[in-house]
Amino acid sequence: MTPVPLIADELRALALAGLAHVRDAYDLERYRRVLHLSAELAAGDGPASTPEIKRAYLHNLAHVSPLLGVEAVVTGPRGVLLMRRADSALWAVPGGLAEVGETLAGAAERELFEEVGLRGQATRLLGLLDSRLSGSRHGLHIVTALFQVEAAGEARPTLEAREVGWHAWNALPELHPGHAATLRVARAALDSGLPHFDPEPPRPLHPQAHRAGGASPRQTLGVRLVRLLVRAGGWALLRGERPAAPQPRP
């Protein structure tokens, strides 16, 4: 069964895609309602309230995509380098989310340094992992790029790592959810020389539909107007609010 946070994310993505290509006021209302329902699902029993999440959604009307993660696999004569996470006390591969303005390889190098104090260089892409298929339990859709990183020096504990250590491939400790898949993919890629990716199961695909001769001028103008409001952050319109009347000049 799909976790509720992933359902909320997918509904949000569908709503925003619909709002970017809305054709009439009825579709506008439908997609706006889907966006609000996704916010209610995302709120759930979490610390943020539904109104707070709705405001965050309506102030960020960009196309929603999976998050990008990175993980750094460092190997040596003693096996693979792992860190005991500060949050779960379980062992994991160093990694995290990529930041705006850096390559995925650079993000893996940064995460390795931040989490275990090692400076290294990404030398090889081992695979791309989809969090929905890896056994992770955080409820987010993250696509993680797994890199082999050549590093020198001694790893050390940090705020995010209670301890660090080398572990033999055939004697791994208890792992944080999702990291058994990470290490399985990493070892296979190191042995085979081939990067891994998760294939998409069969699903229906629909091509973009185009009217013969193009859309009518009236429809085109309406579509352009709504798209402009969405892309300009027209969240007041999406909330169903009327714009404030202009004030007379003094």
C-alpha cells in the first residue's frame, strides 16, 4: 500500500500539473480542490497544521518532482565505511539531499565530509535508487544517486554520526531502513561495472492531444491567463479569494 505522504505528494503534483494547463473555470476549481485535499493528507498527525501546509503549497506553485538524494560509498581493505546515525542509532551509508547550485557528485562529496569528516572525490556512479522500492520508511519520494567516492584520512563521529566504522560486506550490522538496498546495489555495481536503475513497471502512457488547426483564440487566451497567474504565484486566485479593489488615490 502506498504511504499517505506519497499519496499527498502525488496528488499535489497532479493538481499543479493540471493548474498549469487548466482550460476552464470548472477544471480550475477541481484542481484547486485536489491541491487542498493533498495538503490535508500531508498534514495528517504531523506538527504542521493543514492551513500552514496549504499556505506553503499555494506559495510554491512550481512543478513538483521527486527529491534528489545522494549517498557516498567508500570502500577499502576492511570493507565498506558506514556511520551509526544519530537519529536511529542504526548503521547507514553517508548521504543526504542535494542542494541547489551543486552537482550530484559534489553533493555526495559534501555529505561525506559533513557526516564523517572525510574529504573525497566521486569517481563513479553506482546507481539510481527509488525510495519507494528500497524499503525506506520516511514516506518521501526521493531518487538517490549512489556514488563510489575515493577518500583519504580518518573518518570521525560528527553531530549526525554517533560513530563510524569499517564493516565487511558479508558481516554488515543492523542497517537503517533502505540502506540494505543501497549496499546490495553498490556491491553488485562494483562487481559488475554496471550502474543500477529501477525499471518502471508497465503503465498506460498518453500522448499530448492537439486539435486540428489549433485551439480557438478565446480558449487560448483563457489558458494563457490562468497559466500566467499560476506561474506568477497567483495563490489568491487558487484560494478562491477575490482580488482587493483598487484604492482611490489621495
